[in-house]
Amino acid sequence: MNKAVILVGGPSRATRFRPLSMHLPQPLFPVGGKPIIWHQIKALSMVKDLKEIILIGFFEDFIFRPFLNRCQEEFPEIAFKYLREYSQLGTAGGFFHFRDQIVRGNPKNIFMLYTDICCSFPLNDLLSQHERHGRLGTIMVTKVDRSSAHLYGCVVVDNETKLAEHYVEKPETYVSDLASTGVFVFSQEIFRFMATALEKRVDEFENERAKESAYGRSEESDETEDANRLRLEQDVLRQMAAEKKLSAFMCTGFWRQIKSAASAVPANALYLKKALGDNESFLSKTTIDGPEITGAVYIHPTAQIHPTAVIGPNVSIHARVVVGPGVRINDSIVLDNVSIKDNAAILHAIVGWDCRIGKWGRVEGSQITSPDDIDEVTHLGVKVNSICILGEDVQVKDEVFIRNSIVLPHKEMAGNKHNEIIM
């Protein structure tokens, strides 16, 4: 049998996802018509002999309970479990801490996935290479632009053996254009390797404290807790690569991080395009008495769309949304209970829950052209050209234009705004 672990983080992690994460945890935010984490679970459900999916994070238990109950109904052949860290243990700390529960049932292979990614998830191909090479672990990598490689964990790979020869987390100088995707598969022996890595980290920390004490620089702090945090990238992957125990699998499909709120829009487009290519039935199409649909579009069955509206491409419209006559929406996510009045336009934007857009109102962001457009939506506290985001319960009055701005929840916009953060 095989198992999978998805690392979902905690409420203090998704600060760049605000204001959307103020209403809903980032892993449960919908892209492509489904929660971010659902796409990972769907891909894992198609892996041969995968019997259990475990979520590990620092959220309260009740946060994921309704979602996991729905997953249990949708994927009855898989067991689901949420394990809460007693404190934030580092990117590999929770995985190592719950090792007894993870190895229960004696799984042959264990997937580990970060939750903040959008991907085509070729997991069966990844597993096949891992089993064929017989290494301790396999990391899935993807090719990125050389200019943006410093934003990722970079892997130097031997083209013939497919071994990862070197791993560096966000290098200051160019190392490789192969970036970690945040998708891994390990053999069960990974936990012995992690135990050694944690012992080494604690020893190094104690030696450093001893030196500081000798020079009279020791201070009381939470450093002991920090010493027990196990970092997957710096403490585990780097050492695995150095010891030739890590192979690398190339992902040739799509991949993108979902770090900031703005990054949800291009992720939404990728998942919708994939669904269109797979001819998924949940996508909407133009009908005789319905609105004009262009490209990949998801419309919730409870949404009411006027026949004269033009929707798409790359649009998700969620539950109980009401769209009036003449409305134009493209490259956007419109969340539950939104009302959009006559002739309004929503372009390259996210419209939060319970928002109201007046007649001839316009909510418009800039088209995403590079990773910097979504990873840095502000510079020195000023909004830069990127996706326009309305938080929960924002009212945009008639004929008001909100452009390239972020509006926090419960605001009334009576005047035009451009490149602003509305607190």
C-alpha cells in the first residue's frame, strides 16, 4: 500500500493570501471551482494502491472536518485524517513527529505534498521512477526561467542518472533552473534519515549556544524550540542530495505556486483549462437561452446569470451569485453571494464573498505576465499593477472604477481607486 501526507500549514502562514484568508483558510480557497487542496486529493486518489491521505497542520481540528467528510463521500476507497501539530514544527517537523501514525499499516511509499501549489500532478509517473531508481526519496522538479530561479529551491540534476546532486533553498547566485515543485515521494526509511538530521541540528545548536555562553552572549529565548524544528529543505533534502539518496523527476505539465492572493487567478485559469481539455462535465457552455460563454468557465448551479452577460475565459462563478444584464467577466474568481448589477465589468480580479457591484461599476486588475506579478503585489507598502482583489462584503457603488487595488473586508467604495490598498 501507499500513503500520502499533505502539509497544510497554519493560520499564521498565509499572510500574503490576505484579505482572502481572513474569511477562509488558504488550502480551502476555491480555484478551478474546487478548494486548492481538493485538486491534490483528486490526483492522489488516482495513484495505484493509495489507501490513506493525512493532512498535517497547525489549524484547529474543526477547520478541515466538513471538507474531509465530503472527501470521504467522494473518494470512499481512501481513508482521511487530520493531525494537528502541538506547535509549529518546521516544514518536515510535523511529518517526522507523526511518523508512527504515518507508517501504520506498513506503507511502501509515502507521498508528501505542499498545499500551496497548482500542478498537473503526474503522480503515477513520479511513483514509477521512484520505485525504479530505488532511492530514499524522489523530488519532482520543473524548469523555470533563469531570472526567477532564486525564488525557489533549486536542484542540480545528473541528466543520465537522474540523481539530485545538489539542493539549495532560494540561492543568492544562480545554481540551476530546475526548481522543487513541493511534491515528493519517500520510502519508509526516510524517518531514520530525518532522526539523524534532527540530532545533527540539535547538536549544532547546542554547540553554538555553548560558544555564545563562553563569550557571555547567551540570552533566554525560544531558541530551544527552534532547534527542534526540522526543515525539509535545509536539513533533509540538502543532505539527501549530498549522500546521493535523492532522485529527481521532471514535471513536464503545468506548475505554479499559490503564495499570494493574486496567484489564485492564474491557478484558477490553469485548472479550468485542464478541465476543458479533459472535457469535464462541470464546465459551463453557451446555450440558446443562456449567457455567452468563452473558453473555460465554471458556473455554480445556484448562480443566476443574465442571458446578455458575456462570461470567460478563465472564470469561476460560485454559489448564489447574481449577474445582471450586459455584465462582462473574464480571468476572474467571483465568490459566494455576490451581486453584480447591469453593465458592470470584472476583469483580472477576485470578488470576495457577499460583495455588491453597482451598475456600470468596474473592478479591474492587470493581466499576469510573470511570477513577480503575483508574488509581490505590493512594493514599499504601495500596490503595484496586479490582480484586483475585493475582500468580503465590499460594496462598489454605481459607476465606480476600482483598478489594481486591494480592498479589505466590509468597505463601501463610493469613489474611484487606482493602485491603492484600502484598509
